[in-house]
Amino acid sequence: MISLLEVPKAGTKVLEGECKQRVRPPHEPSDIVKRSGHDRRALARALRSAFALALLTAGWSSVSPPAGAGAMTGQAAGQGAGPVWVCRPGQAADPCASSLAATAVTAAGAVKTATWPGSAMASKFDCFYVLPTNSLAKTPNTSLAVTKLETFIVAEQAAPLSQVCDVWAPAYRSQTLRSVEEGLAGNEKVMASTFAVAYNSVLPAWDWFLSHAQGKPVVLVGDSQGSAVLIHLISAELDHEPSVLRQLLVAVLVGGNLQVPLGKTVGATFTEVPLCTSGSQTGCAIAFSSYPSEPPAGSIFGRPGQGTSLQSGQTAKAGQQVACTNPAALGGGTADLDPYVLTASQLGLTEHVTTPWVTYPGLYSATCKQGGGATWLQVTSLAATSHARPVVNDNVVGNYGGGSGPAWGYHSYEYGLTLGNLLQDIAGEEAAWESRH
């Protein structure tokens, strides 16, 4: 649930306010995943240690932001009254306008210039991006002050969206890792109350965004807690508003545990926004959580009514499954992933890569799988015995911190692993939208 850079195993290389009366808060969770005290402490140690490494790896200091990202706090300069934006078109020192120069590393280890997937129609579309969990503060929720870490995360996740849209990323009072931990450990009150604060603080930005979008088609993008917020936003605000729903091009919901009826594409959490099943479909959702094999019984993702489902109030289990849309093959089947990650996250793999971004074509394939009550995007390494490029491992966090890694699967990696595919999907849907309007 938190955007992290991972610590590799020995001998391996690793990839990478505010309340409104009209708000419909999520139902209070009633079936929280129970964990032993040992597991909870192990999870906290793992995430905190990896979180600290992320800052060090990215070259953070206590006083300077990463290259290309402004050190913004509170209300961004020149915005005037209204929501606080981490990214906004035309904003000075916008981290979503940072350099996207990229290098491709082939299976043989050769390097060459890479071209991002994109669209010539990007300016005709607006993206509304919501950040994942990113705070280790002891408070239940964060403030609206924009932190250096948030500027780094949007540079990592939202800046590439500029290839297909104008990017808007609001600051919001997100749940801290401490609150998420307490909620997953069984504290239903904390889970419900802190998520309500987070969700309610996004709504003013959403309303402001809609009033300034002037009818442009909208792409919703979230990761982890950001996806949970958008899942509830779609259910509460779009499903019942045809005029707004008509503006929705696609919702990209990574690691949020969107639930659908067994064998169907819509009808549980959403009533009007189905899963995408083709590259020319619009008004649909792309949702997935990734694992190397069937998620364990206590998994955070992939199983309905538990884990991150509880953030957005999705407590139902019977007759439901977690959605899986393969971003590499919207129509189904197996296809190669197109990963793009920040070079700074590659831990010793930067000697031949001088660009801010690196991609590894043909390194992974993905397919949606179902079994044992779980649904997941299975990510498979195609590296065989080659060590020229990094390979992800779901045990990394657990081994470093003392346990719990497999329950999270490839959550820390999946946004970057699928980033090129997601941009291709959005660009294709933009072309389909343009042909119909």
C-alpha cells in the first residue's frame, strides 16, 4: 500500500479540508484480516526499512528535492484559493513535467534510446491521479502540505501520464501507514474513519477539477490507497451521475481490489463502469493486483472482502471476486509487459544508463489467473538464467523486515512493471474516443 523501492536478496538484482454533506462514506469494515502481533511488527519493520531505503536510493537529503521537482509545501505558489495540487498543468516546478528521457536495456544487456508510448491527442484529455500511501507519520492522516516524497512519487507514477493527457494530482489527507496497519490488523473504526477523512479531502479537488475540465474526457489513475479512493469515488459520484460518467474515458485502478460478481465485468462495486475487455472500449476500468502465483489465504490483494478491499468498504465475499484486467492484453490471454522505472531505483544497475528512466522490453509476461478463491495478474519472468536485467521477487520486503512479503505479492512493483502497457491502453482508448466524437 505504500510506494517503495525494494532491497534485493543477496546476489540478486531487483526492479524496482474537507468534509461535504453529500459524501457517501464507505461502509464500516466488518471483516478485517487478522494478523498475529509478530506478523504486524514484521510488516511494519519491513515497510519502514524499505521506505527509508527508497529515500536514500533516490538521492534524498533533508533539504533538497529530487532533480526536476519543486520543494512545495502547503498552497502551491500562484494557485490562489482552492485545492492544493502536487501536479497541475502550467504550474511552476511541476514534478509531472520532469524529464522522461529513457533507455532500453535488452536481454543481452545492450542499451539503446527508448521511446515512450503516447498519443498526439494528449492535450485533449485530462488525467486525475491520486497518490498511494506515502507517510510514516504517527498521525492518523497526513496534512495537505505537499512533501518531497510526494513530489518524487508523482514524478515516478504521474509524470509519464503526460504522454497521454494533461495531469492533475491533488494533495489529500491520506491514511498514514500506521492507520493502514491498524485497519488491516482488525481495528475497523480506524480503517473506516481514516479512510473517510482521506476520501472527503479528495472531493473538493475532484469538484474543482470537474468544473475546470470543461467537458474534456477524463482518465482516472490511482495506485493502492489512491485506487481505493477512486473506487469509492466512482461508486459514489460517477455511477449515479450520467453527465459525469459520459466524460470517463477509463479508470486505471492498480492494487485497489476492485470487486465484481463472479464471472462478470460489472455489478458489484460499480453498476455502470465495467472492466475493459478491448482496446477500443471506453468508459471502463482497468484493475489488477499482481502475484507470481496464487495469493496466500491472508493476502492483502486478490481476495474479495479482505485486505485493501476494506479501505473502500468492499466487505462482501460471497459471489464476488477481485477484478483482473491484463493491461498487456485487455481482451484476455498472455502478453509481454512493457515496464518503465526510474533509473535511480535500480540499485547498482545505472553504470550504463544515463537517462532518468529505464525500460526492460521482453523481460516479463502477464496473464490473469483464478484459483482457490483468488484472482490475480500473474507476472512471469522471461529472463531464464540471464542476469543482465533485474528480476522482481515477492519475498524481498519480507526477507528484509522479517516476514509478510508474499501476502503483498508484486504490489510495490506492479505500477512500473505495467506502465508502458497502461499508456498504450489509454492512447488506444483516446483514439477510439476521438473516432466516435
